[in-house]
Amino acid sequence: MDPLEDETRRIGGSLAEAFPSHAHHPVRAIDDKAIDLASRDAELRAALFRFVDVVPACRSLDDLARHLAALLDEVDERPPPLDAAMRMASSKAGARALGLAAVAGVRHMAHRFIVGETPRDAMRLVRRLWEDGVAVSLDLLGEATVTVQEADRYAERCADALRSLHDASTSWPERPWLELDSAGTVPRANLSVKVSALTPLLRPEAPELGKRDAGERLRPLLRLARRLEAHLHVDMESLDSLDAVMEVVLELLDEEELAIIPRW
């Protein structure tokens, strides 16, 4: 076997072992069916995974139903069960039932892709990977937000995750090959951030307002990352927001307090 493939399989196995076990859960068959459906349709797969990603930002069953219906509405050819779900969302009682079903479904499906409910829950695995010679970037669930409150909560969660990573990483053993590269020191703490989750206003047809709004939440995170000597990885996301994301990041890094100082 190719050494790279062998190492990839080993790391994948280590991640899989950290997932909570649901091997004999009766909902496992539903999980398998959802994965099977998603594997056949790229649009459906994208919608389902985006929904799992946005669930933490929802604060009511109505929120869940609205997000799920909106994401499924983007799928051109939906299986009959999903068409039924769309019809349910049109009434208040149906939306509540759909929200409850979505909560149950996400809880049982997400264990395949999510290591912990909070950054602190993930620290044991992150440390173990570090000890094995693997550095990671922690990625919080939460993608496109629809309210200012959701964007504020996402920014707060990112700040909390940065602090948790920094505090935990101080006790990790030295791994010189992970902490240095050709340009200098590589921070141990690494967090991925989605700019689209930092504002509900990021729109390809009118990017300026979204850029300003996202910048107001990204700026404090960049300050915090610099103070903690952590790495903030900006997720470039979808192509329709690529230019706006690039512009807001470069504009912030051009500000005097955040200007990048070359390390050479």
C-alpha cells in the first residue's frame, strides 16, 4: 500500500474511533438511508450537510423547519419523503413536527462527522492527534446565518474555541515538525472560521454591506488570535462569495493593528 494512503487510513481510523458509538441504535437504518440518498445526488448531499452545519445557530423548532425547507427548496429533484417534508413546513403545526424530526435526525446523523458538541469535548482527540504527529484545524458547525443574533453567537463561539484551543495546547508535548516551517513558527492552536456565518448580509449581488458587517465580527477574532498567537484559518467557502471573503480579509489585514509583518 502507498505510504500516504496508509497514513491517511490510520488518521481516518483514529478520527472514527472518537465518534460516539451508535452501532445498534434503531435509527442507524435511517442514517444509512439518508447517506445513501445523499450519495446519489450532489445537490441533495450539499443541502443535507449544510443543514447539519447550520443547526447550532437555530434557536427554535420554527428556525429548524425554515432552514431545512429553504435548503431543500434548492434541490431540483427531491425524493418523495423530502417533498412531504416541504409540505409540512407550510403550516405551523407541520413546521413544529418537522423541526422535531430534524432535531432527532441531526442528532443521530451528526455523530458520523462531529467529534464533540463543544470545543472542550474535542480536546482529548485533538491532543491525541498532536501526540501522533498530526496537526488539525478545528471547524465549528454553523454556516450561513439569517439573523444578527445568530452571527453574534457564532462569533462568540469562535472566540471561546480559540481560548479553549490555546489553553489546551500549552500542555501538549513538543512536536518540532508541526511547529516550524520554512517561514517560521506555526501556531499550535488552529481554528477555521466561515465569514458567511459572521453576517446575515453577505450577498453576491451586493457584497459591500455584508463585508462591513462581517468585518465587525472578524476583526475582534483576528485581534484575539494575534494576542493568543493562534492561527485563524479563513474558510473560502463557495465560489459565489469567494471575492467578497477575500476582500474583507485582505482589507482587515491591511489595517495598521492587524497588518501582517513578514517573518523573513
